[in-house]
Amino acid sequence: MAAFFGQFMEFNSVHGTNVKLDPSGTQATRVESFANGVCFSKDPLSPGEIFLVEIEEKELGWCGHLRIGLTALDPRTLETVPEYSLPDLVEMGDSWVFAITRNHNKVIEDEGEVEGGEQPNIGDEAGNKPKTFFTDTHLCVENMSIPRDKLVGRSRPGRYSHILDDLYKTNALPPTARRSRIGVVHVPKGQGYGDMHIIINGEDMGASAKKIPTNKPLYAVVDVFAATKCVRIVQVEYGFSSLQTLCRKTIQKHIIHRMALDWLELPELLKHYCKYE
């Protein structure tokens, strides 16, 4: 099932004491120390709606990286924002947070773990995937589909940008690297429950939290922690792409790599948009 959403994603005005938001509310920077960088989405997420951020800036000298997850706690009701998402926010209850590491982020399912105790039939995984247009252009997470277009990070233009872009597409670079894109989404799993999935550079890491109650609104949690200094929200287009996006895709399809954009007779603003998105 393809999701269709229209809300513009922003960070909540309630956040950690060391966080500074840009005027648009889409970029969060930890201005000092390594903690008090907990942020929330401004609005709750609908099932299948991803909250996606890109790592903009790193800070050397700290141990640990970005943390991301969901909470059923309304940020506006918090007396104080916890110093850490792990363990502080989680210990408050109704919160599920996953620490992103350099190498090990994929959730390994227990052998034979199937809801209801039934063993899966061979070929079920392939048989359950929708055989539609969305299979190639969308990432399928359970029965939900998310457009792939914005899920993969891109390097800044440079001599080796075309090589780095290929590494992002294959998720070969460390998830904690600059320009990595990391998102959180929850998908329905039975009446009143859902599973939380973490998406890293277009790859589903599996259900990092299961049977989350969905009877309350769920807000995204992003902890700009330690070596992660700054993140920005990436807006994901659902449904039909805008004319601007279609033009960008057409231009990118016919060039060798992004540096070739400088040779085209295009307005500078359009070149900038094609290079950075």
C-alpha cells in the first residue's frame, strides 16, 4: 500500500537545552557539549509516514552517534526534556529509541520467530511484495511503500562526488557518515499495534521495536548526540512527484555525474537544486 501524506516536516519547538533550530525549523544543531540534543517532530507521524533526517555535520572527539525513534509522550507536556534519549527518555515510558552505530544496525530476527507460532512458507517474502509500479520506485516496509527518491544521501559536488554517490546508493558508507540519511517509520501490525523500522540510506534495518501501541499519537525522536553535531529534515514526496522534481530527475538522468551540470546552460538556482537534492 502506497502512503500519501502532505504535511511539511519540522522539529518541535520543545527540544534539549543545547539544541538550536534554524528559522525554518528543519535543521537542528547541538551548539555545545555532547548531550541535551533531544529533538521531536512537530506533529505525530501517521502509519507509513517516514521522518527522515540527513547528517549535516559531525564533531570529532565524542563517542556515540545519532539516536532515533518514537515516543507517545507529547513533547508539549514534558516539564523538562531529558538529557539523553537513551536511557532517560525511554525510562519515562512509551518511548522507543535506537542508537545508530557505524557498523551494526540491522535487526536480526530470531530463527523461526513468526507471529502466531507458524513457520513461514518458502517464497512467502517474494510472494507478499506488491508486484506494481511501486516495487521499483518505492521501498516496501511490511505493507507500506515509501518513495525511494529522497531516502539515499548524496555527497556534496566535488571531484569524486560521482563515486561517493554510488557508495551511498549501495549503503556502503558508514551510516554515521556525513550525508547519510536516516529515518524512522511505524507500520501497522494488528489491531492497535505497530512495529518501528529504521531506514538507513534507503535500506530497511528491520523492526527495531515491536508491538508498539498505536492508540496514542507517535512523535519522532531525534537525539543529536555526541559525534553527530547537526541534522536537517529531508522532505519526502508521496503520491505524484512535483513538476520541479520531475525536471530534476530528467536532467540527472542524462548527465554522467553532477559535476557535468556546470557545463549546462541552466539557471544557477536549478543547477544548485539538481546538485544538492
